[in-house]
Amino acid sequence: MFKRSEHAVVHRFATACRAGSAGAVRSLLTQNVVAVSDGGGRVITAGRIHGPGDVARCVTELVGPGADLAVEAVNGQPGVVLRDAGRVVAVVSLQVAGAKVAAVWIVLNPDKLRHWE
């Protein structure tokens, strides 16, 4: 079951991503935030990124303003699923620490996304 506070942070994160606002995303990240992306060699990814500025830019570039994304359960925790024309193109899980996001894991590997269809 989701903690209400974690769910609220994930919703704010999704709203900031949908708006395409790197500044709003950045305000939700801890100072030592890290993002890790996995393309499985099939999709080019940034790999491991550190710091709120770089992570916010990475996430907003991936998502883009007006993106079709939804807050859904990802590995038993609230996360974000990004779709393009109904097809899942990314799944983002978040580690929430207090009222901020401490870690972002982005799955872009099409093989790993198949079960989301």
C-alpha cells in the first residue's frame, strides 16, 4: 500500500513533468538525487545522472510537455508510466525521501516494457 505522502510527491512530480517544467521538477528533487536509465542496448540512454539540475533536465527532455503519463503502481510503489499513442515507452520508479525524490529509475528497454502493454 502506498503512503499518502509518497503518493502526493509522485503526483507533483508527474504534474511537473507533464508541464515540461525543469524548474518545477528540480524543486522536487533532493540535492544528492541520482537518476539511472536502462535502454538494454536497444535505446540510447543517459545512464547514471547526478544532481537536481541534470536529473530535472533529463526527465523533462524524456517526457516533454503535454505528455501522456499516468501515476501507476511500479514495483509496488507509486511511479509514472509514459505512453505514446497508447504504447508504453518508459516506466519511471521513484524513491521518495520525505517530501522530495531521492532517486529516479527509468526503464526504456522495449523488452522490459512489453508486459506493460
